[in-house]
Amino acid sequence: LVQKLMDKDTKLQKKLADETAVLNDLDLKKTQATGRSQEVNGQLDEVQRELTQVNHKLRDVQYQKGGLMNVKQRRGLEVAREFAKDRARSNEGDALGTLVELIDVRREAEIAAEAIGGNELWNFVVKDDEIGTRLIRDVRLRDSVFLNVCPLNQVTKRLKRWRYPTGEGNVTPLVDMISCSDEVRPAVVQTFGKALLVDNDDTALRLMRKEGWEFDLVTPQGTIYRVDRAIKGGSTDKLKRIELTKREKDLLIRQGHLQRRRDELQSERETVEEALRRLHQDRTQVGRRIDLLDNERKQTLDEVRQANMDFERDQLEVKNKEESAKEFEDSIRNADMKLQFLRSERLNNTLGNLTEGDMEQLAECIETEKKLGPEVVRLEEELRELKMDTEEKEATLKRKQQDVRDRGAELLKLQMELDREQRELQLRENERTEAKEKFEKATGAFDEISKVVEGLEEKLEGRKRG
């Protein structure tokens, strides 16, 4: 029983160690997840701060852009952007945006392009005139709203093919300084196709004086030399449509990137928080299992202690039985010595007074005693052997008891051996009981001999009285 309980305790210890390892692994994962959550929150705060700054800058740029147009134009563009969003949500995508938003001008040609384009940069580009008409109808429904629409299908039909001059020095078609999609290229050619970018005013004057000259000329500083010989120029402080639009595009790109990054971090934070919640649940379950295993192990150890106490009580009972058996053997030995003494006394008192017939009868009794003597000796020898065997078993039991105390893990084996020894001791006890019975029979025979001797003594005394 103790060995089974110890095996059970060993299994419980193994399970407890496994659950503890799982708990430690969960704690490690929880620590890592907590660290990652803090890191994600830090990154999210940083992204949110940067996004706030970008939003402020974007609003500032958009405010500056709004200051470059009148109220009617600004409201018209607001209506157009709402119209474009609705078309985009319908997967149409036929309202493209303002011309300035659809082009990318080289840095050295920004002022020149803005001087040539002017308010045409605010033209709202659509794919065809039908869409443009719908947009204008929406604009007409509002008060104090104005909008120029550029339908690409009509522009493409009426697009003029310009043949630019060569060999005139530092002269570049302005359209070559502008990048855009092929779809928007007709609108760019319509607005900037007639203009050439020259390096300075002298070159512009030289070219403008030529007979048959048909191009507008513009310098990097924004001075325009019209084909009709008019010259237009001045301060460039308000020529910021393209610059502000570039900044707005960059900020919108950065805003989109930060928003996507923010969404990713928020999603990751939710994932980490969900993982933390699952880890907490798993840890709670493992903690409960560990508590159950601890309670079961305590119960098992209590059962082991109780089994050891029962075993010690059984050992004490065996020891008491052995002491009782020893006392019984001592009483048998004393009775045997007393019987021999009495027999020798009686024989000594009666041998001298016996007759010849009595002597013969006595001889028969002695012969009987001789026959029974070896049996008695053998039984006494068996008793001594039983005693020695009992003492040896007792010493063995004591050693094994000590081993049981020192080696709890081998308790079951020793218990089985003790049970076997107890059975053997019981067999020896049975043999001793049988020997005792034989001894009592022999004692009865000697009693009969004593009675015969007493009868002979009485006969002798009667003869003496006679």
C-alpha cells in the first residue's frame, strides 16, 4: 500500500513539475507579451503624435491653398471633391481631381508653370463631358459656388499638335518639365503646350522679336512674354499653388502611411491584448490544476503516514506475540525440568524396595521411557531450533524494520517480506504447537509411568504391612 502511494506521489510530483514548467512558460510568454504590448503602445503613441503633427501641417497647407482662391472657387472645389468621392465609392473613378493635383512639376519650373497655368490649375478634370455636366448641375444647386470643369474627351478631340523650335539655345517646352499620367496628358498640353521655358529675359526678347513666332515664353522667375507681344510679370509671393499642392500631396501620403501604421499597431495591440487575456486564462487554469495536484499530493502523503503508523502498530503486535511465545517456551522448559526432577526423586526412593516382579515391570517402564526418550529429545531439539529460528527471524524483522524506516521507497517490498515471514512464523508456531502436543503426549506417557511406579510403591507398602 505504501509503495503504491509512493508511486502515486511520484506521478503527482511529475505532473506537478510538468504543470509548473507550463506555468513558467506561460509567465515567460506573458512577460514577453506585456513587453510587446508596452512597445506597441509606445509606438502607437509616437505614431499618433506624428499623425497629429501631420494633420496640423496638412490643415495649415490646405488653409494656405484656400487663401489662393476666392470663396466661390473654394466652395466649388468642395462640391467637386464630394462628387468625386461619391463616384469613387460607386467604383466609377471618372472624376479625377484638380489639374494641379494631377501633375508633378520639376522644382526649377514650378514658378514658370504656375505663372502660365494661373487659375486653370484649379480646373477640375473629368473623363468626359457628360460627367462634367452632372458636376456642374450639382454646383448650380449651391449658392455662391463657381467651378471650371475640364472634360478630357473634348480636350483630346481639339488638342493642337505643337511643333517646338530647335536650335534656339536654352529653350525647353514647358510640358516636358511636367510629369503626369497619360490620361491627364491632354489637359496638360492644352494648358502648358503653347509655352516654352527660357533661361532668361534676353533669350525671351530675342525669340519674341522673330517674325512668325507663335509660342508664349516664360522665365524661371515667372515673367511671361506673350505671343501677342504682351509682357506679364511681378512678385512671385502668391505663386504657391504647385508648391503647396506638392506639400499637401506629401503630407497626404505621410498621413496615409501613418494611418495605416496606426491601424496596424492598433490591430497588433488588440492581438497582443487578446493573447494576454488567453495567457491569463491559461495561467489561471494551470494554477488551479497545480492547486489540485498539491492537495492530492498532501492527501497521498497523509495516507503514507497513516500506512506507516499502521505498519508500526502491526510490528508492535508481532513483537508482543513473539514475547508471549517466548514466555510460553520458558514455562514449557520449567515444567520439563520439574518433571525430570520429580521422576528422578521417585525412582531413587522406590528402586531399593522393589520386588522381582516390580523390577520387571519397572524395566518395561524404563524400556518404554527409552523408546520415548529420543522422541522427547527430538522434540526438545525442534523446540530449540524453533527458538533459534524465532530469534533469528526476530533479528531479521528488527533489521528490516530499521530498513523500512530508512528506506521509505522500499516499504512495499519489505512489507511483503514481513508478511511472508509472519506466515512462516505462523507455520513455525503451528509446528511448535504440534511439538507441544507431542510433548504433552510424552508427558502423559511419563505420567502413566509415574502412576505405575506409584502403584508398585503402594503394592510394596502393602506387602510390608502384610
